Amino acid sequence: MERKGELSGFLPELSGACPKYLRAGLKYFILCLLDVCGCTAVGTDTRATVDIVLSAAQICTRSGEPEDGTIKDANIFIFSGGDFLEKSVFVKGDRYSTTLVEGREYSIYVCANFGYPLTISKRSDVDELLFHLAHPEDFSAGMPLCGFVERAKVPGQVVIALERLCSKISLSIDRSQLNDDVKMTVNSLRIGNCPRSCRVFGQSRVEDEDGCFPVGFGLDYLECSNLNLDYGNGTSGEVSLYMLENMQGEFPGNPGSDSEKVLPDNHPGAKVCSYVELGVEYESTWSNTSGGLLKYRFYLGESFRDADIRRNCHYHITVTPRGSGISENSWRVDKSALVSETFFKMDPEGYLEADMGEVIHVRCSYSPEWASFYCSDEELEEDRQRGIYEYVKDEDGKGVRLTITGYGTGMVYMSAGEPVNRAGLLYIHVRGSETENQED
């Protein structure tokens, strides 16, 4: 009769013909197998209770934002012996109690607020875990969190500090340097190239445009209202956006300042580097959006040299438009919605007779001020070398002061680009005797 608990038929009969070292090896194999299977008939391991406590600091409280410090659920993976998965559980809340072997070291990995159980079979599977968003504002289960501890021992309490897979981007606007006639009202705010997924344990980055949502996490008019309030000295309040980690590394082109941190739409980096886009209702003396929106785009990063948006970080950004607020400096501006009344005046313009030693100030005014402007250095320098005049440009580049130094003729050319598309020419004749007036 076969007795319960024996391994009958599992191993060959250990007869005298079987070498002693083989019998010893087989006995050791059986002991190891029983230990792995959790059998208590062999060995004297003592099991004790361990309490696993999950902790995540809360960094925001405004209603409507993701519940940053809340832990609604957790996948907990407990490994022993390096790679052996001893326990895998999906629990509600931020605590879990279990029994483990006293004195043994464990590695514990946690994924919180995923909203569903995860399935893995070995330690290396942890490195391949990804968190996916169904849409860029899908934080219904709470802010996704992760954390781990190595070489944890029982009994007692194991506290695991969790970090967010997302970064928080808080933005305000300083309007103090805008022209007095300019009014800018923020209508929308959105993350561009917002990642669809994130590697849970390890650095994460978007590899191509398919890894981004077409339209990222955003806020609309009422949610942006804090950006349109003046809290003193032209500075607005803050609003916040969220996005998964996107570590793109060095910014394309290696910019030397914030003003160079821009990318043309056809650049490969423009498909994967994350940015913030503001939709603004714009009004000034000469221009307005007439129901449309100006779109301001600026790229994110930890400095002007990189495009890294790191998990578990809180970025504070102050946008400071200057002058007309439409010049392309540290951002890209889409002006397609702008309706402008244009104006151009060059003074003096046309034909002018001048005397030796006379000083002439040539000045151009135009609107809108954000239009490109050109004052021909080539003609100015050529006339200076011919001895007709010396010149000094105005500080803003929109005028030039000429001092007549010789007989002959010279010219000054100025032009303004889109949407003005006007130009002016001044032709100067220096008065003198007929013989003095001859040119080489």
C-alpha cells in the first residue's frame, strides 16, 4: 500500500548499487524542493508577520486635479532568493499584512493606483512593466505611483516610499513688461507631445510620435482663469498640468540660451520633445485675434540645454511676454488667427538735398510692431566707405543717424515684413560745386 506523503515512483530505488554521493545529492534535492513548495514537514523555518505600509507625500490639493497623495490600490510583488516570486497580490488601500520567513531577506516592489492587477512570474519582469494611459487626463484611479525596498527583513513593519510616474508643471504669467495697449487673455493651456505610457521602474522616454497623444493634458477657459488674474505687479496666479516622464536628453541643436530653445515643425525633435501651448485672445491698438487664438509654444526641460521632464518633480514656470508679446524669442508663435491694421512711415523718405556736416536722422515707424524689420547695412556701409557719411544706428535698430562727410550721393533703405509688407527709400544728394561734386 502507498503511504500518503511519500514520493513513490518519483525517484529510482536507492539500492546498494547506487553510489553514496548520488544518494546524498538526491536527498539534498528533495529537501530543497520541499522548502520551495512551502512544505512544513521538513525544516524549522519560523514565519512571522510583516506589515507593509505605503507612503506618498501629497503636493497638491486643488479640486479637479489628480489626487496626488492618495493610494487607492496596489500591486505588491515579494521576492526572495533574488529572483523567486514568493507573493504577488493586488490590494485596496495603503497597507498589507502577510507572513514571511523570519530572518530571510526580501525585495518588495509596489505599483500603486494602476486600477487593475498585474501579472508577472520573475524578477526580470519588473523591469519591463509599463503604465498606460487611456487618455492624457485618465487619473481616475489616482496618480500612478511606484516604489521598492531591497533586503527587507521580518518581523516588523516595512515602509515603502512611493514616487509619482508623473511630473507636475505649474505655470504663471508676468505681464509687467507688455506694452500698455496690449491685452492677453489665456483661453486654453495644454501639454504637447504628452506620453501615452511610462516605464515603471527605470527611466522613460517617448521614442516616436506614436508614443504621444495627439492632444495632451489640458485646461480650458474657466480652469485657466487664475492666469488672467493680477496678484500684484502684473503677475498672475498659477495653474497646473500633469504628464508622464519623458527624458529626451540634450535638446536638439544644443541651444546656448532660452531664446534658442525652439524647433521648427519639421524637426524630428518636434515630434517627441514635450512642450506647453497657450491659446491666447490678443488685443492691441493695431492687432486682435477677432475670435481666434494666438498659440504660444515653448519647450520644457530642466534647463535650456535639455528636454528632460523627470518623474516625481514639480516644475514652476513663469512666462514673461515683452513689448507687443508677439515676437518669436523663447517660443514659437502661430499668428494665423491675428487680424492686423497695418501702418508704415519712413521719415524722411524720397529725395533729399544735404549740406556738408549736416546731421540727418532717418527713422521708420510701423505697425504691428511684431512684424520683421530690415535696414540695409550693405548700402550704409558702402556709402560710408565712399566717404559720403558716417552713421550710427538707433538702439532699437529702427532708425539711423547720418553725418554728411563728403560730396556725392547716398541712400538708405528700410522695410517691414508680414503683415505690413512695405518699404521705403531715401536718396541723398550732397550739395557742392560742380567740380567738388564729381564722383570717381
